Amino acid sequence: MAEITSAMIKELRDKTQAGMMDCKKALQETDGDMDKAVDFLRKKGMASAGKKMGRSAGEGIIATYIHSNNKLGVLLELNCETDFVARNEDFQNLARELCMQVAAANPLYVTPEDVPQEEIAKEKEIYKEQMQDSGKPENVIDKIVEGKINKYYTEVCLLEQEYIKDPKIIIKDLIKDKIATYGENIGVGRFTRYQIGE
């Protein structure tokens, strides 16, 4: 069993922002392997991140992004629970990344829950009409329509979109990862995208 030193605990803490006792336990569980300890903390954090997503996030920042041609800009509110996290450079970087996501991918809403019911109903109607002459049974058409609605969410909802810098990551998972790191809820409050001529 490797000896767990305070220097190792500090290094892990600096890398992950996790608590001292959590860092010590992670190093003990992984026999002092720093990379495995980081993974251990991330898995542990991700498990509890889902629970933290329901907590109130009354602090945060307003971030901006102006494209190099000055014809496209984004304002985005990113919330967290404490001013301590709001001032953190990594949190502010996340806000800027989300601004760039909005600029590039042009979402209309934050979450699927924000999409008006009448818009969903209209989309479903269009998809059903497209399938009308397919000869497929009603229950199969319903399943296909549901799949198309979920696909629609990935186009119009920021949290459901693929991350522009890494399509293997969904934006909500990018945020969940930060929730696991900081141990507090983080959420996009709202955003506005401005484009010249729109």
C-alpha cells in the first residue's frame, strides 16, 4: 500500500477541487495512483451531480461572446450556488464555451421543458403527415414521431446539443462534469443570440 502524503492530497485537490477527505479516500482506494484517483472522484461526483442539479443556483455570471466579424454576439447567464464558484476561472471559461456554442449552433431554448407545447404539437403533426402514406401501423408511427421529436430537441435545445468542440459530449454532460467538480449546482439561466440582419 503506497503512503498517502499531504502533498499528494494537495495535488489531487488542486486538480479536482474536491474536499480534502474525499481526495485522501480516493488516493487510498487507488493505492496512490493520481490518474485513477481523479477518475475515482469524477465517477463519485457524477453520481451525486444528478442530485445536485435540483438545488437552487442563485449566484453566477453574465458572459459574452462577440464573433471576430462583429456581426454575431451572445449574452448568457450561467448560474451556480456560491460566489466562490462564480469567481473561479474554470467556471468563467465554461460560460464562455457555452456562449460560443450558442453562437455556432444557434439553439432556441435551454431545455426541452422550455419548448412551448404548441410548437411540439405542430412538429408532431408535420412528422405524422410525412408518415401518413408509409403504410406503417399507428403505434410504429408514434414511436418514429417520438424519435423525431427527441432529435428536434438536440437541434433547438442548448443542453441537448452536441458540444461543437467534441461531438461525443452533450452540453448537459459537460455541465454535469463541472457540477461533479465543484460539488454544487450549475445551470444556464438564459441566453440571447444577436446576429446582424436577423
